Amino acid sequence: MTAVHMLSIEWLLLYAALGVLVGFMAGLLGVGGGGILVPLLASLFAYQEIGTGHTVHLALGTALTCMIITSAVSTWAHNARGAVEWRVVGGMTLGIIVGACAATHIAAKVNMAYMALFFAFFVGLVAVQIFIRWQPKPSNKPMRHHTLISVGMSIGAIA
């Protein structure tokens, strides 16, 4: 398909509608939009022959870019209500950066089929967690700095 066809008004409207649908479903189900957006984007990209052989990577990157924008707006709104624990954010930032860089470097070398399987497995784990209503035990003890960095690395790697 030509680049002009891929950027037609119909496709732009479809992607806009997809954004509304994903936002609604994520809010309704209480899950991150990436779990819904990535498979839908991968399917649309494959149909349009965008990123042939790399559709999952492209869908993940596109979804992450969308999440950066929505996360920034959400952070601003939560911060206005005093609902951001900046000490925790600061403690995890280094770990998030290291984890994200390492995972991105590895993901770039991984076959698309394995990426799709990993993504499906991770979404399945999240579904099981939601279904059995598992939650970590609450604690009033603040996390130590090295724990925050480790948690940040895990978040960065998974995201």
C-alpha cells in the first residue's frame, strides 16, 4: 500500500477511534491501555503492511509513545491534587532508565514471534492477577533506596 493510502483521512479517523476505544476500555476494565492497544495496532499495521516483519516492535513503540503523552498529562493532574509521591518517583527513576534501556536493547534483537509470545504471556499473568484479585500486602514502611532502584529497573524492563 502507498504511504498516501496509509495516511488517508479514513485511517486517521480509524486510529482516533481506536484511541477512544482503548481509553474507554482501559478505564472500564481498570487496566493499562497498552494491553489492549498493542495487539490492535499490530493487527492494523500488518493489514496496512507497515513495518513488515517488525509489526510487534512497531506496535510496542507506538503504544509506548502514546503512553508517554497520556502519562505526562495524568501526572500533571494527579500532582495538582497532591497525589504524586515524588520521593518514590525520584528513587525509581535511575532504575527505570537502566531497565528500559537494557530491555529495549534486548528487544531489538529478539524475533517478533518471541516478542508476541512474551507480550501475550505477560498480559495473561495480569489477567490472572485481576481474576484472582491478588494484591500485595500493604506496608507503612518506606522502601529503601536500593529497593526503589530495583523496583524501577523491573518497571523499566517490563514497560
